[in-house]
Amino acid sequence: MGWSPVEHKRRYLVAVKVADCKAATYNRATIGAFERRPDLPTMSFTVDNGMEFNRYRPIECALSTEVYFAHPYPSWERGRTENTNGLLRQFFPRTYDLSRVTDEEVEAAVRLWNPRPRKCLDDRTPEEALRDELVALGD
């Protein structure tokens, strides 16, 4: 099981259960998640070098975005992703069998995640930061 990305600037999480680590499965899940939220800007994605990302062109085409790859070993290039994964462990601890996580549980975690204030956002929530950004883009 995997997750879709956290938005870098506003820390807004879009998550979806991914059944396996196949590229086609990841692509369908990611594209579907963002098609359900057409208001979310998708300028770029930064991914690691896992096999699920090796066929990234469909994501670029479907979401009019660019996919970038982090270098293979420097985890500091994926700090936000590593931090996000750690925070998601508050909802799904390491002892939790991720194959048993339901779509509803993922949605519930996202509903709790995005209204949570962040120090890096001056104590605004990702929802507030995203709303402010969308308003600014609309002006």
C-alpha cells in the first residue's frame, strides 16, 4: 500500500490507498485522486526511485505537471516526504497491517491531517493555506 503526495508549499495531503507497487496502479490512483480535486494546483511531483514511479509520463500528461526524481540515497532531498510518512504513522503505526487499511480509514486520516495547524505555516492549517493560495491565484 502507498500514499499519494503531500503538497510542498502548503503541506496539503492528498492520500489514497494503492493496492500494490506497480507503476500502473500508482498512476491510476494518483491521477484519480487529483481528478477528484481539480482545484488543487499540480505544478510538479518529486518522487523517489521506486519501481512504482518508473512510468511517470501518464501522470505528467493527465495532470499537466512535471515529475522530478530525488537522488537515490540522500534522504534529506525527501525531507517533507519522510516527515509526512512519520506523521502518518500516528494514524497507522508500524505494527498496523497496512494491507488491511480501508479507503475510509485513509479518508479519515486526511480529514484529520489537513485541518491541523502547522508551525511552518504560521499556525495556519493546510486547508487555510490552500484556500488563501487559491483565492490569490483567482485574483
